[in-house]
Amino acid sequence: MIEKEEESAQTGANALISLALARWAFFDRCTMIPPTVPGGAPAKPPDDPNPAVNRGHDHHKVITMADIAKAAGVSQGAISSLLNDRDYGIRVSEKTRDRVFRVCREMGYIPNDLRAVVRMYPELGDFCVLLAGDLPALPADPFQARVISGALAANPDAVSLARYEAGVDYVAANPESLLKPIRAGTTSRFLLVGTPNATLCHLLVSRGYGVAVAGYDVGITGVTSILPDYASASQAAIDYLFGLGHERIAILSGPFGSTDYHIIELNRGVRAGYDKAKVSIEAQNIIYGDLSMENGYKAADLLLDRPNRPSAVFCFDDASAAGVIARAQARGISVPGELSVIGCSDDVHSAHTQPGLSTIHLPAEEIGATAVAETDRRVRERDAFPSEAKKILMPVKLVERASSGAPKAGA
């Protein structure tokens, strides 16, 4: 069960201890001590036009803020501001921050504050799933639960969870009011699940963190959008039903006028399927409403009361499809003998409806796993990884079960 951020976040002590263990394992692999030559004497550092960088690899030298400031070409006040994550009235650009941290890494400088370690070496930070505040409590939303499950399975370390609000301006917010994983400073990789908040994305990117968004195309520099190919999913469903011989197909298409990305894309795929078949969409067979089992019940009654009822129904999710099946059977309508039903998602319950639900598999678990890999790459390859917005469309596939079949003769 996922509780509110305040109840579920790890204590600061546990987070810092965990990070400390990871930190020492990481730096143990770094070339911090000069190699030796025969006879045991330390080798001389290689020639380099920037001696400040070289002496960072010599434990006999103490690296000071003055050394870092000189090597990076900035003031000591700017160094202090960056390392302590405080304003101090000094504005430091992202470009300057990146240069300073790169110099620190080249010099082998290790801060005493573990939060500063994560800012400097973000690959050591934790992974956090940020849930939109308008999402229902898990596991009420099976798709989002599957995304989180995929992220948990792909991340070898602990994953923290917190909620954000879609309407809050996090860039302008008081630092003390930021989400706890951000305030704590030991998390550097984030996955946003649910309606995205652009200001939150901008804030996380500005701090050099790896950021991914599941299910939405946000188009924000430094953010990876990972989503199913919704348009291909709905077109595959329509192609499949036309291929079975259905001519009258009803669509449960979500709330009227919805601006949700996945609803828009699913409707686009439906139109593409009809255009491909050279068939006009009958407006009376487009049913609007919430995508829920309850609305599937209501839609089934509306469709089955018509004298010229459809022979197949495509639902934009599995819950409403399950509702259509249950109501049709309650009215004595055979599924798929008299009515074929297909959903979209392939949630865990879909194989266990009676009959089993044909559906389009949306790769939710793979989205979660890809988010872990992408955010990790963004922090590990920060100097080489493209800074522009990135979009990854995950392939979908038809899962044919017993709820669909060819229409009866004359239907």
C-alpha cells in the first residue's frame, strides 16, 4: 500500500547511511591514489596543462574551495553556493554548475556532505517514483501499478514514492515546501507517473537529475517521455475486428472532449483504422464516459437496447470492457457469439474474465524498466547524453482471447 509522502519516505538517517555505503563502493573503484612504479614509489602524475586537476589525484594534496574556484574560473562564493545548495545571493547558471561539478570530479574532490556527493556524482543517487495527486490510490489504476512494478523490478536498490500536485508551480515554490525526496538531496533519478507537471520537470532537470515521464509526451528539454504507441494500439483493435468480419463496431472512447494524451491518440488510431478499411464512423456508436467497469455496464445497456445493435465493442481500457461483458451476459447476450468485446491495456485481471478478454497489450512494465535505464543513462552519461527532449514509443501487440470472434451470419 502506498501512503502519503510524509508517511512513506525513508528517514533521513537511513537514506544517508544507504548512500554512504554506495558512495564508498563507488569511490573505491576510482583512480584516486597515484599508481606505483617498481620499488613502490608513487608514480608522477601525467603531464597536463591544468595542474589543478592533476593534484586532485594525489592524496598528499588537500583540495580547497580556492583550488576548485581557480580551476573552474569562478568565485569561491559560487563554489560554496553550489556545494551547499544555497543561494547566498549568487546566481549560478546551469552551464557554470556543470563546469564546476566536472572540475570537481576531475580533481577527485569528495564533499563531506552526502547531498553534495549526489549533486556532484548523481549516478550515486536514489530512484524515486513521483505520482500525480489526481491518481487514484494504487492498485485502483492497474496500468500505473504495472508501470511502478516494472520500475521496482528493474531497480536493484530501494525505490521511494511521493506525490506531487499537477497545478503547483514547483520552480517558484519555497525550497522548504518541495517534495521530500527533492529536499533530502539524496535522490537523483525520477519517474513521473500520471498527469505531468512541467514546472516540476524543469526544476528536476535544472538540478542535473535524470527525469522520465510515463504515458505522456511532454516535450521538455532533458526529459525522456516513455509511452505506449496508443495510436497503433487502437488501430490494431479496429483492424482486428474488421478482419473478423464485423461491420458495426461500437467504441467506448473515454470522456467527451478529453484532452488526455492517451485518449487523443487512441481516437486518432480509431480514425486511422476506419480510414484504412474505407468505412465511415457512425457517430451513434461512439459512446463517451469515464473508463470504468460501471460505465461499461451503462454503455452495454445503451448499445444493446438499440434495434440495430453493434456486433463488436472496442473499449479504451480493460475495466470498461469487463463491464460490457458482464452486463451483456447478465442480459443473456452471448460473448463472443452475439457480441465481441476487446479492451486495451492487458491488465492482470484481463485473462481471468469469463470469457477471457481479448485486448491490446500496453507494455507498462517495460515502460517502468525503461525509465530506470533512461534516467540512469542521463546521470551517468551527462556530458555525452543529448540534452534535448527524448520520446520513446513502446510497441504494442494484440492479445487474442475468448471474448472475440467472427460475427454471426446476418449480424
